[in-house]
Amino acid sequence: MAEQAPKSVLFVCLGNICRSPIAEAVFRKLVTDQNVSDKWRIDSAATSTYEVGNPPDYRGQNCMKKHGVPMNHVARQVPYLNLKVHACVLCYSGSLTAVLFLPGTWAGHQIQEL
């Protein structure tokens, strides 16, 4: 029997230093605590290049530390050409969702606005 491919989720926000890396860290902790991390590929990215290469905002890092959630992240932009590898893309505003549907990018049915 063939081994099942891991599920994948990509959290997307504007700069990839606040909302999406926090969501990535929390989701990663949840699947790790449930011993199913080998069944998931979890990532986050930005629609912009404003913060590429920067660490998460210090307030998010402090919050994650306070709650015992490990966070190891460097901001990056959404990999538009490789977006189809994600089974689910979760966006944090309508304008971000719209960016992912621009001509030449991915217009998949698995993009959800939060």
C-alpha cells in the first residue's frame, strides 16, 4: 500500500512577521502535541516583500514564549510558482486573498479567508 502524502497548510498575511508565523507556530505545536507532525507540512508566507528576511515581531515572539509555543521563523514571500503544493491556503484578509488570485498566480479552490 502506498504511503499517504502529508497534508499541507500555508498561512498567509501581509508581512509574515505577525499573524501567519503565529498561526504556523500554534498549528505546528498542536500537531506535534497530537503526535501527527509527520502527517503535516506547515508553512507561512507574506504577500508582500516588506519584511522578507526579518524575524517575527517581538510581541508575537513574547506571546508564543509566554504560552510555551516554539517559534523559529524568518519572513518570506508566498512562493507563487509553487503554491499548488499546498492543500489549503489560509489568508488573514480579503485583500490578501485577492492578491493570490491575480493573473499568473494560483487561483485554486482551497484558499480560505480568515
